[in-house]
Amino acid sequence: MPGSDLSLLIDVARAAGKEALSHVGGDLQIREKDDGAGPVTKADLAVNALLEDRLRRARPDYGWLSEESDDSAARQDTETVFIVDPIDGTRSFIEGSDTWAHALAVVRGGEVTAAVVYLPARDRLYSASLGHGARLNGSPIATSRTATLPQAKVLATRPSFDAHHWRRGVPEMKRSHRPSLAYRLSLVAEGRYDAMFTFRPSWEWDIAAGALILTEAGARATDRKGAPLRFNNPHPQTNGVLAANPALHALLLDQLL
């Protein structure tokens, strides 16, 4: 059941946080992944091992998709799959920032049913289960009600404001950035920001957990064209992400090419 899955995710996310924090200030053994996929550290791999051991031991019939594990077509044969990012925001982790996160999701039939985004360095744990709302450290959260673009505070990278993405020129908005996609999604769910978007292909492990937290907080989360987000695809990427409360989402979607 999603509720028991959520309890499992919360417990394991907190254990992952302790593991990750134990590596802070130590030799991270940083290396660059192939194909320009970014850095990976000893901590990423240690957290991944902990997650896989604890989660798969608890749910041996669930499939597995993680940024730091070799992908296997076997996950396509399972009704339910864990989708995780051991450390979302590895560069921030390396730099000693506190804005990196663990992102854990349970996906059943392509739909996220339980999710946790945990920032251990800030002790902020966002959680949601399908149909039961979203929470931050146990307290309910809700997306903002901002309904005009000039007043909207959005989380996005500078390339997302290139003119070629926008139908009638780049609309006026207040732009900020956070390095972790999972954290960006959660900040919109919390109502601290009004929207987030990225127009690059997005890995499922970066967005699956945050997508459920967003929608359970009252937001709408789609790909950049407005199509529903579905997960556990053979190639685990989506066509970007656009997330905001329903009114603001509609305004943004109308502006996009």
C-alpha cells in the first residue's frame, strides 16, 4: 500500500542522510561520468548502495531505477518500481552547500504513488502519498495562488529564458535558481516559489518524487508541452518539466513554443 511505502521511504531517506553527511569533509574520490553526465563521488555510490539494499530488501518484487545503478530492462516487467536519485545536486554536495537532496519515489503503472525529497543538511523532508496530500516535516503544504506572470517567482536556469522557447517573447517573471531539480519541485509545492520549469530532457530520477509532492500540494506538473508525466519509461527521460498552480501553469503553457 502507498502508506506503508511512504513510511519505508521516509525511514530509508533519513538513513541515507546520515550516510551522506558522514562523507562531508572527507575524501570524496570525485570522478567525471562518461558522456558529460557530471560528477559522481564516493558518497553518491555509498548512498546508492544503502538505498538499494534497504529498499529492495523490504520490497523484493519492486523494480529498480537509480542514477547510480546500471539500468536493466527487467524493471519494465514489474508493476511497481523504485526510482531514486541518491544525491540530487552532487556539485552542490562537493562544494559544501546544503541544497542537495535524496529523491525517492515508488511508481506503480507509470504513476508515482509515494515520494520523499529529503535535504539532510537542512533537515527538510518533503513527503507525499497519492491522494493524501503533501507535507514538509509532517506539516501540510500547498502551492501558491499567484496567477499573473509579472508577480511570479520562478525557479529556472538562464537557458530556459532564451527567446526561442517563447511564443511572444520572454514574459516578465522573477527568476531564481537552485541546483537540485528535486528541491526546485519541492519549493514550488511548498509555495515559496510559484513555478519551476526546465526545457531540457529530464531524467526520471530527478523529477519522479518531486512531481507527486507537487501535485499533492495542488500544483499541475507536466512536460514542457503540457503532456502528463509518466514514469518507468524504457528510456527514462521526460520532455522537460513545467510545474505551477493550475492558473499559472496555463499561462506559462500558453506562452511556450
